Amino acid sequence: MALLDFLKKNKGTEPEIPSAPEFNTQDDFFPPPPGMDGGITQMKPNVPMGLQFGQMPTDPGMGGPPPQMPAPPVLTPQAPPMANPAAPTFPGAAQPQVDKFNPNTANFGPPPQMPAPQAAPAAVPVQNLPLPIVHKMALPLPTDMPVPPAPPASIMKMDEPPAPPKENSNSVTLMTDDIEQITESIIDEKLSKLNDQIAKLDKWKASLNTEVADLTKNLDEIEKRVDQTQKAIMTKVSDYQKSINSVDSEIKAMSKVFSKIMPTFTDNVKKLSKMVDKEKKARGRTKKD
């Protein structure tokens, strides 16, 4: 029990190799039985040579080797018992092979081969270690329990749920016909709306064309009227220019006439003024007399 308590305390650390007690000392783990002197010169464990770690020593008083632990059974994957689906047979047709993992799917190739189960790993030999001093009573040592075999690489898959039954072809065709009718009705409705919009656009285009034609006619009439007024204005301006030119020529002729008449007219005016002065003087003298 002391050894088990020591191993539990030092769990997770590398155990130290117990050494034999020195001369005239006492072993802490295994004290000597009562009636024996503690000053034993040397004690050797009664361990046979060549004993490996994990093997139980044979006690001559027990009467033979200790019983061996039975080896664990080797698990081998087996296919689940499933009934093969009935397939129609035709003369001269190759029968499909049914997958034992999924009998609902037919496999026309060779069946898959299961990998061989892996063998249990052999016990690794450990170097001979000195055992603690045991007197008369052999303590149980940990034994190498056989490791169970590792599971195979390809684990057997769980049974897949059966495929849903196929629907009747008549119901499928009916559903497709209904879908086609619905789509055709939707398309016809959309096309009718589109045709109405196109008709409205055509009417709007026709009205716009008539309005544009009326505007072009009005513009043509306006252009004609502008041309007529421009021509009338040009004729009036030309007439005014002609009349101004004639007045200018007349003014020039009058200036020439006046330039010729003015000197004689001024001389006559001077002569008349002299004659009037003489008459006034003569009348004044006569009145005095």
C-alpha cells in the first residue's frame, strides 16, 4: 500500500529507481519484520535473473507461475444484415452487385474489399530494473495489459436512410403541365400589358408628330411674313433715300442761284438806301423855307 500511495503522489513525474538501504540503516518503505535486527549487513532481493518489467515473479511457495490475463477478443467489422432489394431480371442482362454497406444503391463494379484488421502492437521490452527489497511477501507489480487493436482506417458507415419512393410519372407530368400553364398565363398577362403600353406610346407619338407638323407650318408662315416685311422696309428705305437725294440736289441748285443773285441784290439795296436818304434831306429843307 505504501508503494501505491507513493506512486499516486508522484503521478506525472518519472519514478526514481529505489536503492538498497545502506549499512546499519532502516528502509523507509519496507521496514524489517519484527524479530529481526535492523543492522543487517546486506540484503538481496529474491528476484530471478532475466525478469522483465510487467512480469510477475514466481514464488516457490505458491506452486507455479501466476495466472496469465486472457487476451482481449479481436473485433472485426461486419456488414449489417440487410435485405437486398429485388431488381428486375432480363434475359442476357448483367445483374448489378449490391453494396453491402448501402443496399439501396446498385454497384456494377467489384465489391469493395474491407481492410484487414490491424494487429495489436507488441509489448516493448523494458530494461531490467532493480526491484525494492521484499521479505517473504511479493507485492503485485503493474503488468502490461494488452492494448486492444486499433480500429480500421475505413470505419463502417452507418446505415443511410432509404431513398424516398419515386413519384408517379402521371403526377409529375400533371405538375409540369400546370407549371407550364401558369407560366404561359403570366407571360400572356405581361405581354398584354406591354402591348397596351406600346399602343399608348404609338398614340402619343402620332399626336406629337401632328403638333410638330403644325409648328413647322406656323414657322414657315412666320418666315414668309418676315421676308415680306423685310422687302417692304427695304423698298421704303430706298424710296426715302431717293427723295433725300433729290432734296439735296434742289438745295444745291438753290444755293447756286442765291450765290449769283445776292451781289446784285445787295447793290440795289445800297442804292435804294442812298436814294431814300437824299429824299429825306430834300424834304427837310423845303419845310424850313
